[in-house]
Amino acid sequence: MSSTHSLLLIKPDGVERQLQQAVVEAAEEAGLTVVCRHRLLLGEEEIVRAWADTRRSEHPLEHLSLDFWYGGRPMEVLLVRGPDAFTRANRAKSVVRAAYRLGPFGNVVHAPDHTGEFELQLSVFAGDCPTCAGTLSTHFGDYGDVPQAYPPGALLPAAWRDIERLRELAQPMWEDPASCFWRPTYPQPYRSGESAGAQDHAVYIAASPNQLSFDNLVGAMLTALPGIAFPHALELIVSALHHQDFTLAVGTLAECERYRDALMAQGLNTPVRTLAQDAVRRREQIRTGATVGTSGAAAA
Ligand SMILES: [Zn+2]
């Protein structure tokens, strides 16, 4: 068992900003010893294996963001050792992020949460490093049987599980986040085209819905909000991952209660409030630029 080992992955933005030493120091201050440190370059095949706990065929959006963030960009991996290594490595991660994070795609460093994730990722990150490979106790074979990180959820429609089609749609968002989901006033919430009555209520996400993958979150939106367009559902979910209490849909009380029930059945925490409360909340978001500090697996 490698319970006394963990790893810190210095992401491409951390390497570009030369924050390696800051990560090393945070690890040491957390009581960990850096046992090995080496450069890392991941291609698509390596990403598929290192995140085999989030199967690419079922979670193409998760993998697309991994491709965007990590694919072909220099990173470094630190193998660390110490008591409670997972807790301490995550503490070091939090310290570094608090000091250096730059928005949703610049959070510098990653640390696994448990032994399974550590073994899986290090089995790929080790590359041909004998020190890193020497700490592993699991053999993953063809990576087909890796236990999945997320509980089963609504998949994207088959037509949208084509990662190249998703890439075409999502690339502009990823390359220029400020153009869309980084503004509190955009995208506009979903509204039914067949609404009967005053649309004076709203459904919002009350907490960062991190227990579901991007794909399951978007799948839940497509299931719960009749006729919503796929790009709109995607923009709303990516926005919700980066803003507190993000408004997903507006409608009559009865409509919003239906949306809420359908979304909650998929695992989202989505209460209803009045539009007046919603407007106050949005003004507050615009004033403070309030964001939540977390997003899906890629930022974990
Ligand atoms: Zn190594």
C-alpha cells in the first residue's frame, strides 16, 4: 500500500508561471518529504488512462476539458511522502491555490483524494521513472475495470458524446472564458417557450454540484428542462460551476417546481426562489464578482 505517499501535479499554468518552488515549499510546510520530482507531458492516450475512473465514452466533456488543460503542455509531478499524505498534500494544494489561483483554468496544482486515485494517476504519471513506479502496488491492466469516480447519471445524448463535435462547440468557451460564462449576466436562464402565466420564479443551484461530472450535469439539464438547446445547457452548467447560486431557469412557480424536482432527481441541489429575490442576488453577484472556488474533476 502507498498510504504514506501522495502526489502533487503542477499543472501547465503552474509550470508556465514557474510556481514549482512554491509547491515544493507548501508540501514541506505541510510536513511532507518530496521523494521525486520529474517533468510530465500527457497526450490523449495518457489522459484516457490517468482518468480512467471517469470513462471517456461516458464523460466526454470531462475528458475534453482535461485535453484542453493538460494535453501536450509541460507539467511536473512531485511524489511526496509523510503521515496522512493525502490530507497533507491537499492542504498544500489549498495553500498554493489560495495564493496563486487565477480563475477557473488557472488553479496551479492538483492532488488526489484517495489511494485509488493516487495509484491510477501515478501509474501514468510515473512514465519511466523507477522511483515513482516503485511505490505502486496496483496493476491496472488495460484500464477497462477501473472503479468509476462518479455515480451513474444521465448521459449526454449519443450525438453529443462525440468528443470532436463537443470540441468544436466548447473550444471558444475554453479559450476565452470571459466571452461567456465568466460574466454573471450571461448566459440567460432557460425559459419555456410555452409558459402560461407570470414567469416570476427562478431555479438556481444552491451549492457547487461537484458530485456529478460535467456530462451528468448537462445531461440532467437536458432531461429536466424541456426543449433546452445543448449549447445553452452547457453554458449554464459551466457558468454554475464558477458562480455561486447560479440561476438556471425562470418560469411560473409551477414550472419552477417541476424543473426543481426533475433536477433534484438527478442529484442537483436546486431550490426555487422568487424572481425578486433572484434579481437581488444577481445584482450582488455583479457587484462582488462572487465566484465559487471549485469546478468539476479537472479542477479537483
Ligand atoms: Zn518520479
